[in-house]
Amino acid sequence: MATLGNCVAASYLAANEAASSSLESVFLGVPLRHQSSHIVRLGSKEIKGQVRIISTRANAVAAPVETVKPIEGKKTATKSVCIVTGASSGLGLATTKALVDSGEWHVVMACRDFLKAEKAAKSVGLPKGSYTVMHLDLASFESVRQFVKNFRSTGMPLDVLVCNAAVYFPTAKEPTFSAEGFELSVATNHLGHFLLARLLLDDLEKSESSSKRLIIVGSITGNTNTLAGNVPPKANLGDLRGLSGGLNGVTTSPMIDGGAFDGAKAYKDSKVCNMLTMQEFHRRYHEKTNIIFSSLYPGCIATTGLFRSHIPLFRALFPPFQKYITKGFVSEEESGKRLAQVVRDPSLNKSGVYWSWNNDSSSFENVLSEEASDPEKARKLWEISEKLVGLA
Ligand code: NDP
Ligand code: PMR
């Protein structure tokens, strides 16, 4: 059955058909045309917007900016708004699908590859108008800041932010670096998200939702109180001397603890940073803002793009190993439902929690490793990170 919101969206689209044909851009000489609409809550008003593609960086694939034309006097069903970083594949895409399917959420897919994200949205059957793709490259602070500006310019409220995107370079012999010269996995998984979350905290605080949330995806492999977390190389931030030095691989080590480069360790270290950051946000802001801060281990989603640069043998054996030996395997669809639960389930409303699931898919509050729950380390990480991203 068509909702009032859908009907209004359809008539809005028809009315704007002529105008929207000018929303064109060019990518590698090929004209692009993208059109989408959304209806979301803006305070007590409803707003609708169209997406068009522009470039925010010289080397960007394609970046959208929304123009929002508030329509006065129209009443539509209201939707909550959730930003999901890295929504173009794996857990992020499955979570987007679960949220959109609920009929209650509009998802802003914050992705570095606009065309890939659009294709991914279509591949899982997201209806036009149920999502907005916006360009975000977490490996560039400039892009993070531009994303925040673009998001604000849409006039959409922000009810939940999900920091999900990540990269993993297990076979790299040498480090690679972000736009600002930080080792790429810590820069993407931790520093980019740290800046994004800090900048969007104000927007979250303004949300009228009684259940506004900031979620940072963690993992079992960063927790050395588990079997998986004891597979070498183990996560260890040490005294954070490499991070303090700027992780640049020239004057300092590219690793947080100051050691020699190890791609698998850098990823696990970045996950420890994600879990520490969530707890530090909780300590600093939960009481003041009423925002619920959470992290989670969604299960071993052994089929995702995270393992794209691993050797072919690993990619072939990892899913059956997790399915039949460790029994830690979850499908992308199931992991998406789990993260969507952390976004919207009223019973998962406790702040400062690292959520996990039993084999029967019931959620529980998990215990973090000593390092991943060390408040002193979390404070130090916060202070160094805010200097590196230019907030202090
Ligand atoms: P995927 O590789 O499928 O998804 C990662 C997403 O991050 C992709 O959409 C990717 O974009 C995006 N991304 C990477 N770099 C950037 C960047 N610089 N800017 C913006 N987006 C970027 O992996 P998963 O779905 O498995 O990973 C999602 C989360 O789940 C991660 O935080 C991971 O640590 C966590 N996790 C995964 C587990 C697993 O078993 N797979 C287990 C535990 C936690 P693009 O599509 O363009 O590459
Ligand atoms: Mg691991 C209960 C045991 C368990 C679980 C739940 C995982 C999850 N793993 C487990 C055990 C083991 N793993 C064991 C015994 C081994 C040695 C054979 C093992 C190996 C292994 C490798 C080489 N596992 C891996 C790798 C990776 O490259 C993955 C990784 O560390 O990525 C950072 C990985 C993972 N195991 C997991 C999970 C969830 C991962 C993936 C990613 C992540 O933490 O995000």
C-alpha cells in the first residue's frame, strides 16, 4: 500500500521532472544523470530533496550535494535518519537494507565510490527515495569536513551515526598513507571516523529522537581476551608513541605502538581505537547529551570485501573455516540485522556497551579486553587523535 509519503514523493518527482533533467554531471567524459528523492523529518516539518552529483575533490569519482526545498504545509509519515559509512558493501550495505526495509529509516550512504554505492543500493532493491548517497572518503580529513557540510546543507536531521567503514591490508609489505600522511588503515578506520563523529556530535545532539545513537563498529580480533584476539599478530597500542609521532613512516613508525609495519596488526589496533573511542565518547558526552554510544562485534562475516586483498587461498578457506570449525560465521544479511538492532532496538539503549550475539542470535553485553577497556589509554588516544585531526 502506498504511504502518504510515497504519494507526495511521487507527485514531487513528477512536478520536478523538467527541472531535474538539468541535474547532470560528467565523469570521464560520460554524462551522468542521477535523481533520487527523499522525505525526512526536519524538526516538526517535512522536507524533500533531490540528489545531484558534483565533485568535492579534484580526484573524487563523483560527489553528491543535496538541494533541499522545504515544502510547507504537507504532512507525511516521518522517518528517522541514519548515516552509515561504508554502506557500499558488506555489513554497511546489509545494515542499510535492514533499516530501509523496516520502513522507518532514511539512510544516508556515506561512501567513497558514488557509482559503486548506487549500484549496490540497486542490487539489494532499495527503493528510490529511501536512501541518499553522499561522498565521503575517510582517508582525507578535507573530505570528512566537506561531507559534514554537504550533509548539513540537506537540512536533514541526524538521529543515528554508524561508523562502519574499514580497510584491512593483511598482505602489505609496506605501509600506504592517507591524504594527510597517516598510515592508511588507522587513518581510515580510526582517525577519519574520530573526526566525523566529533563534527557530527552537535547534529546528533540536536536530534529530536529520544534514542539518538552513535555506533562505532569494533571486532573480536582487537580483543585479546578471546581466542580470535590471540591469533598473531595481536593488537597492542603500547604507549601510543607512534600515533603521537603522526604515523608517517618517515620520522616516526607507521604503527601506533611505534613498532615495524604489520598490516594485520594495524587493522586490529584500529579496532581497539574504535572500541576505546566509543567508551571515551560515553564518558565525556552521554550524561550531557543523552546520546547512546555503542560498539559491537557483529560476528565473523567471512564473505565481505574486507578480505579482498588477502591471498586467494585464505579467501577460499576462511568462510568454511569459520562456518564449520569456529562456528563464528554469520551471513551478511544476519550481520546487517544485528547492526540494525543496535541502531533502532529500544532494548539496546544502554550507553557504553560493546554488543555481541550468541549462536541463537540473541544479543548480550560483552566484556572487552583489558587494553580495549582501559580508560587511561582511551583518554590518551582521544587527546592525541584530536591533535592529529586538527581539533585541538
Ligand atoms: P567491506 O570491505 O565489505 O566494507 C567496508 C566498507 O568500507 C566498504 O563500503 C568500503 O568502500 C568502505 N571504505 C573503505 N575505505 C573507505 C574510505 N576511505 N572512505 C569511505 N569508505 C571506505 O567490509 P565489512 O563489511 O566486513 O566491514 C565493515 C565493518 O565491519 C568494518 O568496521 C570491519 O572492521 C567490521 N567487522 C567485519 C568483520 C568481518 O568478519 N567481515 C568482523 C568484525 C568487524 P568500497 O566499497 O568503496 O571499498
Ligand atoms: Mg580468526 C572462535 C574462534 C575465532 C573467531 C570467532 C574468529 C573470528 N577467528 C577465530 C579463530 C581463529 N582465527 C584461529 C584459531 C585462527 C588460526 C588458524 C584464525 C586465523 C585467522 C586469520 C588468519 N582469523 C582471522 C584471520 C584474518 O585475517 C582475519 C582477521 O584477523 O582480520 C583482521 C580473521 C578473523 N577471525 C575472526 C574474525 C571476525 C576475523 C576477521 C575480521 C575482523 O576482526 O574484523
